[in-house]
Amino acid sequence: MIKVEDLRKNFGKLEVLKGITTSIKEREVVAIIGPSGSGKSTFLRCMNMLEVPTSGRIWIGSSEITDKKTNINKVRENVGMVFQHFHLFPHKTVLQNLTYGPMKVKGLSKAEAEKIGYELLERVGLFEKAGEYPGRLSGGQKQRVAIARALAMKPEVMLFDEPTSALDPEMVKEVLEVMKSLAHTGMTMAIVTHEMGFAREVADRVLFLDGGVLVEDAAPEQFFSNPKSKRAQEFLQKML
Ligand code: ADP
Ligand code: MG
């Protein structure tokens, strides 16, 4: 579903991604972990061209997004993204947050978009908040709306960048539960997270980044119980 070949990204002289090669299969859930500043967000953002790679190639499905001829907006419709800080439209209701993209980008009628919107709100446990404005929701509720909004576009891939890092501890679980149930539907997911328990339980694979290098690419069991690299060992010691 996703293929990344020798991906490099520099910001000026700073080399942030130093040649990453990996792939993510359809229905696979991949946790991306590593120290702060290791390039996790940059890596994720390259996967829908929110950052333009300095070199290397990336394919989403059969589209090479790093090919200048590819219509990136078309690809992005297929790649949902959820951020640490929600990025909801503050002046739209919860339901309008969900219907905006499908109506504007996909040309769905209001009725069609609302039907999908209500179904998704039901799925994330927020049906009764449809008419509410984001400002009146808790952080956990906002993030569940953000996930539902991304799903409303019917993406083939979902990217999550530390979706629970900005939440109060008591709200982390409700968001992880939604992500877990999404994983069980067979969604292809790449998740940057510091939730090691979640990564271990839900991910099919762990990518460990350090200093812009993909240091380990392993099954969770293997990674958490027996990390190969010294850098991963040290990281896990601090995290667990
Ligand atoms: P992580 O998500 O693992 O914490 P990031 O991908 O956000 O790491 O950042 C990796 C490095 O790239 C950091 O040193 C960060 O300061 C730098 N960086 C990220 N985005 C930019 C940018 N837009 N301009 C300049 N430097 C950036
Ligand atoms: Mg980050």
C-alpha cells in the first residue's frame, strides 16, 4: 500500500531523514517510534507530501506521489491524517466538520455526506455531539471527531501523528480504543506514538527511528522484548 525508497529530507543544512526505505502492506498497522526530533513527523508528513522530500521515492497504492506528474490532491483524498492538535474547523459544527470534505472535494450531496457523517459519529461514540461546536468538546472528543472527519473521506490509508500526546491522561484511552477498533476493520495505518503498550498490542510492526535513520523494523514482540540496537534499548529503558 505504501512504499518508501531511500527517502531523504533536509531542512537547509539539517539532514532530517537520511535514506529511509520501507513499505507498509494493505491492512497493516505500523507504529513509528523514536526520540523527539528523530524525524518521525517529517517522515509521516512526507507520506502525503505535506513535506516535499529532498530525494527518494514514495508510492501510495499505485501512485508515485514523488512523481511531479501525480495529482497530489487526488492522492491525499485517499490518505487521512490525524494530528496531535486536532485541527478541526472551529466555526463549523461537529457534523459540518465531517461533511465539508466529502461535499467540497468529492461532490457528495448534503444528505449523502450527513448520512456518512452520522454513521461515523456513531462509530466514535459522538452521535449526540453532531450539532456541537469543537470549542465545547473535550480533547478526547475533539480527537475522535478528527478521526471521524478523516474517515469521512473514505481513505485507504490513515496517518496519525501523536494523536494522544496533547490529551489529558484520562482521555488517552478513549482515543486509543477508537484507533484499535479501526485497526480491527483492516484499515492500513501508520501511527507515530509514544504509547508503547498500544504499539505493542495493536501494531503489526514497529519502525524505530533515531537521528533520521530507520534503526529497526521489527515485529512488536521482538522489538519490545529483544531490541537489536543499543539505541532502541536505551530508548525503551527510558520509556518503559
Ligand atoms: P519528531 O517528530 O521525531 O520529533 P520532526 O520530524 O518533527 O521529529 O523533526 C526532526 C528534525 O527536523 C528536528 O530537528 C526539527 O527541528 C527539524 N524540523 C522539522 N520540521 C522543520 C521545518 N519545517 N523547518 C526546519 N526544521 C524542521
Ligand atoms: Mg513529531
